[in-house]
Amino acid sequence: MKKIIPIFVAAIMLCMSVAANAFDKTYYLTLDEFESLQINQGGVTINNFSLGEARAYMGKGLANVSVSFSIKNKNSKPNVLNIMLVGMGDKDIIWAVDAAPLMSIIAENKTDNATSDSYVLPGDVKKTKRIWMRVVGDF
């Protein structure tokens, strides 16, 4: 029993440490706010957000909405990151994408980028009034 208590205490401390490093924040932004947003948290910087639309090569009569951004990790360990984005019109959801760096990991002391796209109807990006965005990571 005496050996179990230190292991139990160590497990609780580890869980508290992980929870303390979790980042989960939701934003509701105009297009200008989205493109100028810079998030600085726990040694990680996320910025240079871009939104665009281009003709889809594979989908006849469709377009691709594309979202991209930069991530800088100044920590001495890798961090994970995922960003969920929803483009909103006047009343409806117009598009949705899920974006992350390769394997959702940003290496220590590195800068990387992430890009994600989805099929939409041509002109949908121009209908976007606001962007709902949720950023989740362990930094």
C-alpha cells in the first residue's frame, strides 16, 4: 500500500501538469480580424492567417476554399495543434475546414505552416461574413 501512494500522487501531478498546458480558445472574427489575428500562448505563436478560393481541379463546377497560417514553436519540446474553422454567411454555414501542421505536431524551435481546403460552390468565400475558429493545443 505504501508503494501505491507515491505512484498515485505522481499520476495526479502529471494529470495536473497536462491540464495546465492545455490551450482551448474559440474566436468569432470578421475577415479582417481573422487575417490580422496573432495568437501568442506558452511559447507558440500562430499568425499569418489567409483565406482564399480557387477553381477545383477535380470537382467539375466546384471551387476549393483554402485556409493557411504559420506556427512558430519556441519551446524545447514539440507541441500539438489543431484549428477548426467555419465560414459563416448572413444566416448559414458556408464552409468548414480542419487545419493542422503535418501530424498535428509543430517541432521544437521551428516555424511551420498549415493549409487545409474543402470543396465549395464558386463564390462561397465571397459570401463569408464571419469566421468561427477553435484553437486546441498542448501549449
